[in-house]
Amino acid sequence: MNAMDTVTQYAVQYGLQALVALCIFAVGVMASRWAGNFTQQSLERQTLEPPVRLLLVRIVKIIVLLFTTMIALQTLGVPIAPLVAGVGVAGVGIGLALQGVLSNVMAGLSIIFTKPYKVGEHISFLGVHGDVVVIDIFSTTLVHPDRSRVIIPNRKIVGEILHNFGTIRQIHLTVDVAYKTDLNQALAIVQDIIINHPRVLKDPAPSIGVGSLGHPAVTIAVEPWTAVSHYASAQGELNKAIIERFRAAQIEFPASVTTTTV
């Protein structure tokens, strides 16, 4: 009988608290789902990679659930202050152990929201360059012109000087011709080659003109634009076409100087 009284006493004393705590936790679960769905809808308007969007949604859901769980535990009479202190100490230890990973995550979030570059653009920094193919929380992956993959930790990118070419690049070509060359004829030939080349963009307009007067040659500068993916091939094709057309027109190259690419 005494045992039954004790059970009844505890049931009366703590049953209501347990019920309230259970209700708070259930509300927290629903609130975390609602917050996750709201965050998902908001992030869909942003140009984010799907894994990044999923990670941010999960972070929001975990924060809401942790907050309501702490309220539920406090309702049950569990002291929250020591628990928070313990979690804080553990968090500091984990943070120190994973500071490289965490710095990559923070840098990744900075890249995602500030958007210094996007997938498909060509970037260059710290002696590395390539086309951006993947941006995630921890790293950025580039494809080098030799088709190799360059994986860069995000913390190495944030804070550095970065050259973003976008999706097009300007080709810088020079060709040296003798001083006796009819420059109007030479420039007209180059203009015709550039205008009719399928990999050269019409907009922005190419720049063609006399680049410098040296010895023993006049330098013609040719600076058309092309898509990043066509940069190397267009450069070689234009060099070849210029040499062939100049030879056909009997335009002389100085003996000590040949067509070069800068």
C-alpha cells in the first residue's frame, strides 16, 4: 500500500510536468519541420548547390529542436545551466580539434552568400586557374585546362586576391611584320579572319590594331573574345589562320621574329 501511495504521489507530482515537457518537445519537432520547410523555400530562390541547401536546412532544424528540447528538460526540473556549460566545454574542445574543418565551412558559407564566383566561370588566384565545376561547404573544385581537377579548401580562397574571368576570356595575340608591309592590307586580312572565325564572339567587339613599333618589326595586336571552353583551341586556330593568310598575301615576317602568343 505504501508503494502504491509513493507511485501515486510521484505520478501526481511529476506526471503533469512530464506531459507538459512531452507537449513542448512535440511542438519543437513540428516547429523544426516548419522552420526547415520555410528555409528550404527561401533558399530555393538562391543559386545554391543542392548539398549546401540541404545542409543549411538541417542546421536550422537542429537549432530549433535543440532549443525546444532544452525548454522541455527545464520543465522536467533538469538543471539547464550545468548542461549548457558542459556542452560549451565540449564544443570548445571539438572546435579546437576541428578548427581547420570549421574554417572551411565558414569560408564556404561566405563564398556561397557573397558569390565571388559561380559554377561555369573561369577563375585564377595564387598561381592556380581553371573552370569552377563544384562549390560545396568544404572546398571548391576547378577543372584545369589540361583536364586535371584542382580541389581547393575554401579557407585558402577567402581573403585572397581572385581574378574571375567569368564565362568568356580575351585572347591576346601579336604578329610582327616588316616595315614595308601594307598595314591596311594586313589589318584587313586579320579583321576578316576574326570576323569569320566561329569561336570568336561578336560581342564584346575584338580589338585589332598596330600594337607597337619596334626593331626590326611592326607589331600588330589582335585581341578577340571567346568562350572560356574555346580559349586554347581558338588561340591556336587564329595563329595558324593568320600565318597562312599572310603567306598567301606575300606579307613578309622579319627574319628574326615569328608570330608569337602572349
